[in-house]
Amino acid sequence: MNELTLIIPAKNESESLPIVLEEIKNQNVKIKVLLHRDDVLTINAIRNFNCEIIYQVNHGYGDALIHGINSTTTKYFCIFNADGSFNPLELKYMLDKINKLNYDFIFGSRYQKNSGSDDDTIITLIGNFIFTKIGNIFFKLPITDILYTFVLGKTESAKKLNLVQKDFSFCIELPIKAKEHDMTMSSIGSFERKRLGGIKKVNAFKDGFLILKHMIYLFFKK
């Protein structure tokens, strides 16, 4: 897995991120953590780990991921949460699948066979079902969990997409633009674990509105 870079956006994750880095320290991967200089507690908590810290100049979840992808030099990248909700044991299965199929992107899914979530709520479950169906019907996306950003892909492919969304609408911009570029993608079952600490950074209603707004924009932009 030495051709894989984990991109970890972090914001006030001093409680959970050290546990995540401890769990993945024996994985043969490169690790990039993106955060702000004023997040001193998180910075101090991870100083002794073998990871590259990249300081965000701007703000936003998408901005961190775009910065991380653009700075990646390995063949593959994977978006990886700082809160412990992603299981690093699943990385091998995702990497095996993308190599076997020679696809551009593999998306983790909580809604396939042998998958699930300890962190989903009824609101996020319904919202994700709606947004995924919109993606399937209007954009012909062959994925089953559009808002789950456990994504492993070819770095070169991602860099071709001109990703610009700095907020959580990044999660729908990536697959929609990949489809527009005739790139290949598939889903694989994943189990979302309960986050280790801190609070969720996603606001279901505010971020849901931003995601819907951008999906409408991308649809009529075609």
C-alpha cells in the first residue's frame, strides 16, 4: 500500500486523531493531516506521529480535501476521517477492488450487503437516501452512498476534475464531475464506526441545503 496517501481533514480532533493515527501507524501508507494553525491542541496531540501536517489557509472541508489531493504524489489517495469512524482494515479491500477493476474511484457504502453504521441518524439516513437517488437518476451515478466520503481513487484522475467546492458539497461534486469526465467508479460495502470523540462537523440541514443547491447547479450546467 506504499502507493496510497491518506488525506485526513481535521478540526478540533485532539481527542480522536491520535487514536486514529495510532491505529494506522503500521499501514504502509503516507499520511497527510490538514488543519489550521490555530488548532493548537490537535497539532500538539499528533506531533510524535509519522504524518505530514499541512496548514489550511482557507476554510472548509472541501478546501482541505482539494489541498490534500493536489499535494499528493502517490498513485492513489483516500479520504480518511479524523474521528475514528472509518476502519483502516477496509483500505486493503478498496485498494484490491480498484486495482482489479482498474477503475478511477471506489466509494465506501454503508447501505450495501455486509455494511452499516453506528453513527447514522434517521435524519442523515433519509437525507442520504434522497441525495443518492438524485445522483442515481439525474447523474447516472453507479454508487449507493453519495454522502459518505470514504473514497479511494487515482490521484491523477481526481486532479483532472478541477474540484472547487470548499464546503461539504465537495462530496457530491467529486462523483458527479467524475461521471461527466467518463471516469469509472463503483461502491464497496463499508461499516461506519461510532466517532471517538468531539462533535460532528456536519450540520444536517445547513449542509444538506448547500449540497442540494450545488446538485441543482451541476444538473442545469450540463
